[in-house]
Amino acid sequence: MAVEIERKFLVRPGFKPQGESEIEIVQGYLCADPERTVRVRIAGERAYMTIKGKIVGISRPEFEYEIPVNDARELMKLSVWPVIDKIRHIIYKFGKKWEVDVFSGANDGLIIAEVELTHADEMVQLPAWVAKEVSGDPRFHNSCIAQNPYCNWKSEV
């Protein structure tokens, strides 16, 4: 079974990510409840369907499959909430690959940095641009952001 182990962080105000690469991402959710999510994503010229299980700590089962882009476009029409738009910046720091997502649309102003780990108790050196950890806050899961956009609750953060 494939397992995703990741930590999520907000970034410091004013940080402008400049990484090795950046990619435009549009994603929609076909199913999103506490037990599972089914996501369709178009990332640049490629598309994926991802199924994720229930989160336990910072880990959860994850299965991702490449699908035709045209199929992804059609599946997006079945999204249970509005799609999410973001630019993903890949930044390598302290031997780790960081994915820094700069959201737009209803989630404009939200920037989340994620780092995937090999085990849940792995120590990670944090870059200076990392601020508050939000790994345990479900509001920052992309499926929750689709359902309840950042513009509705950003004053709480």
C-alpha cells in the first residue's frame, strides 16, 4: 500500500517562492469525507486521479494514477465543490523537496508549504520562510479548502 506522510506549513508574509520549477494546477474533488477523498488534478500537461484514505496523524494511504487530460477535464465537471487553482513551486532545501502552493481565486492569499517524509517521526530542518505548522488543522487540507475557501475564514488565521 502506498502511504503519504507529509507536514504542512504556512509561509511567512511577503515570501515569494522561487524554486527549481513551477507548475499550474487545477484540481477538483469527486468525493471528500473524513474517510476518503477522490481527486482529479491537471498539472501542466498531465492529469491524475488520486484516492486518499483517512488521515492518522500525518499519514494516510494514497494511490495516484495518470489519466488522459481530456478525461480529467470531463471528470472536473463532476466535482462536488468548485475547483482549486494554484501554482506549485518546487524548492529543494536542506535535502528535502518542498512543494509551495500559491493559491488563487477564492483562496487567494493562501500559501502552503508541504514536505513529504519517509516516516512520521522524521526530523525536518525548516527553511526561514516557514511559519506556523498546520499539519493537524483540517482547514488546510485541499479538500476542505475546496469546500470552504480561504476567503471565508482567512481573518481567523
